[in-house]
Amino acid sequence: MSQLSDYRLLSFDVYGTLVDWEGGILAAFQPSLDKGNAHFTREHLLTVYHELEHAQQAQTPDMPYSQLLTTIHPRWTERLGLPQPSEEESRQFGESIGNWPAFPDTVDALKRLAKKYKLVVLSNVDRASFAKTNAGSLQGFPFDLIITAQDVGSYKPDLRNFEYMLKAVKEKFDIEPAQVLQTAQSQFHDHHPARKMGLKSVWIERPGATMGNLSETIYDWRFDTLGEMADAVEKGL
């Protein structure tokens, strides 16, 4: 049985794992709900959003994520029977990514994990949006390598994103796939495709998370938070 200490590199999903993707999206959408004086359950809002996002990513795999959010914003309001937003309101929604908050344990856990592993970003956003997040709620954390969907030209769960990452870490760090741990919340975007690639994975099952859940869960280790994972690594579990 392998141990966490056997690996050399963590490949991170960011939004949902390090950053509160769901909370950030809902906060950015709140003006549309207020405008329509509407109330929906968190789960319903996120389920509809996730359907729209996935469909748009499949349709336009090379569209930068902030533009993709801008594009699906009016469709989201339409699906919910809310007033049609202005172009400016949709643009503001798309630009909200840089304001989404990191989970409270994230930055400290990254600092602790960096003592043991190379830390790589494998994110579905665009370069500019990630740069805003990194400078903002991630407090300028110095990742060893940053790979976005914009760099690859496709969105996870497309296996091309994982192939791109594995090729890059081999070239840059001489690290083999067997030494990589995909570390993420989303079963849909990360764990299932990682398994298809033969990668081991750590499920950061953020309590209450809705998007990216699947009935079949795949993982080799599981923690509620990244902080708990860092604790386990430090204890040598």
C-alpha cells in the first residue's frame, strides 16, 4: 500500500478545491436573484449552473473561462425565469473570478505541503483570471507550475489536460506519472479522468460541495480539507 510520502508532486484543481468556487459563483449571481426577488435552493442554482457550464465548455473548449461565464450568465437567468441581465451585468459576473475567496485552510496548507511536494495548478480557468486569484485570495502563493485550460485548449475532464500536465512535469521536473497525485474536490472534472490516466488521487471532499459530484466516487485518500491533508502528510500517514 503506497503512502502519501511516496509521491513528489501534487496537481491541484483550484476552483472548488483551493478556492470556494460555489460560494464565489453564488455571491456573484446574487444581484440577479435580488433583481428578480427570487429564492432558490443552493443545490438547484448550482445544478443548473453546472449543466450550462459543462455544455458551453464542450461547445467552445478554447473559450477563456471568464468569457464563458459571461456567455452563460443570461442563460442561467433565463432558465430560472429571472429578468434578462444587461451586457454589463453579465460582464461583471464573468469578471468576478478574481474575487472568489480561498477556503480558510488553503494558503497555510499549501505552504506546509510545499515543503514536501512540487505544487502544480491544473485549472479550468484562463490565465488572466487565475492571476487575479493568485494575487488575491491565494496571497501570491508561488506555485511551481501553472497550467490553465487556456494553455491546453480544452477543459477538464478532457484527458488532454492531464496529458499536457504529465508531459510538462516530466520535462520540467523529471517527475513520472507514478509520482503525481491529482488533488481535487470534483469527481467529474478530476478524479474520474485521473483514474483513466492511471493517476492516484486525493479527494478533498469540501463539506456541502455540489458541483462535480458523481454517484461513483474514485479516490486513493480522502480529507474534508486541504489542511487535514497537510496534517496527515506531516504525521507521515
